[in-house]
Amino acid sequence: MSTTNPQSDAPSDEGTPRGHRRWSRRPADGTPAAAARARRASKQRRRIANVAGLMAALVLTGTLYSALSPAYATEESTATESSAEAAGRELYERSCITCHGENLEGVPTRGPSLIGVGEAAVYFQVHTGRMPLVRQEAQAPDKPAIFSDEEIDQLMAYVQANGGGPTLPSGDLRDGDLAEGGELFRLNCASCHNFVGEGGALSSGKRAPSLNDVNDLEIYSAMLSGPENMPVFGDNQLTPEEKRSIINYVQTVQSQADPGGFGVGRIGPVAEGVVIWVVGVAALLFGIFWMGSKA
């Protein structure tokens, strides 16, 4: 009786081209091979799900940023800002870069850094003619401005965009309380600027300038930037309302007439006493000698 060789009935791969061999039979459920196959399939599905979730999160984040970011302004506004900053860069590189550096970082022994000073400092220094500086001195003198108002705005835009810092206020700068302004001025400013803003001498060849003929924005920007020996009065030291009160007081005092005639520089009772003694006594002595000569 003949027996069948099991190996003769199994499919043979001999003579079959590579890539065309018959597939192996799928493992039966419940076997270790089937469990391993299921784990591999589950891991692959999790990877695909993770990649899909990450892509969806990235797309959603980009969409929300584009919709909510304040940096995206209108095309006209962006073009205007870019134009002003470009013009300000040209002015800076022509008139300021030798002292304040290529990247606003300042140059030792020449000029301080402009990073963080903001447009307020630029307005005060350039609008009062203190900058550009003619020569190194104990204190930059005020003089007529070299740049026009438009050029000053361009410089402010460039420095503000690249260095950041305090910005200029808007609206009426004299709408503060006059009495409160006088009290705050006497407390914070009179020791250097005199009680009525006439200015005075400081140490090391410096001086507190007179507040005559200064505009509201120059006073406000000086309080924000603290030029020379003046301290910085940020919004934590003096609120915007208190700054406006001080400006109201200074400008009101400057516009008032001097009761009694000549104000003698409005620098206080010491000067008035000196005038009384020198001028008054001299006049009395002259009268006495004149009458004596006639007798």
C-alpha cells in the first residue's frame, strides 16, 4: 500500500520568480503570531492618528494666529509704517550712527544706547536741538532743531520699531488739576527748576534748564525719558493724569503776569532782597549826597 508524502503535496516555491511567490497563510486567531500581527497593526494606526492630530493642531494654530494677531494690519498702514521706518533709518545712519552705534547699542565714550528709550526720548532730544550733538560737553545745550517735524517723526518711528520704549501721549496735555500740579511740581521739580520753572545751576557744570518757551509735549517727554541729571518719572512714579497736572501748572505760571512790576527773573525772594538793598540803598545814598551838595 502506497503512502502519500506530505512534503510532495505542499506548494513548492522552486522555479517561481522572486516577487511572485505565494502568500503565506494568515495566522489563526488566538495564536501568538496573530497577537503580534494585531499589535503591529494597532501601533501603525496610532502613529497615523498622532501625525494627523499634529497636522490638524498646526493648521488650527496658524489659522487662529492669522486671525487674531494684532501685527496684521491693513496693507496701507503697513506700507506707511515701513516707509517711515526706512526714512528714519536713512536719517539715523547719516546723523546718529557714529555715536549711537549701528544697532542702537551705543558707542563707548561717544553716545549711550538707544535700546529702550523709545520715541519719547527721540522727540525731546531732537526737537529741542540737543541732538545731533555738536561736541562733547558736560551737558547738551538746547538750540533750534536741525530736523523738520516730519524727519523727527521718521526718526521716532525707526527707534521705536527697533529699540522699543515709552511712547508719546495724545490728547490735551493740560487737562490736569492746577492745584495738584503746583503741589507735585514743588515736591518733585522745584529743587532743580525753581518754583516757577526758571531753572538753576547743578553740579559738574550742568544746569536745570528754564521751562520758558517749552511746549507741552517736550515737558511730558522729558518726564518719560529723564534727560541729563533729571530722573525718569514713569507711570509708576507719576500717573499720566499727574503729569498733565504738572504741565498745566508750568504753562499757567509762564503765562501769568508779574504782580507789582518787574519779576527779577522770578527766581525767588533772595534776588528780590538783593535788588532792594543794592538798588534801594544806592538810590538813598545818591539822594543824600545830592541834597548835601546843594546845601
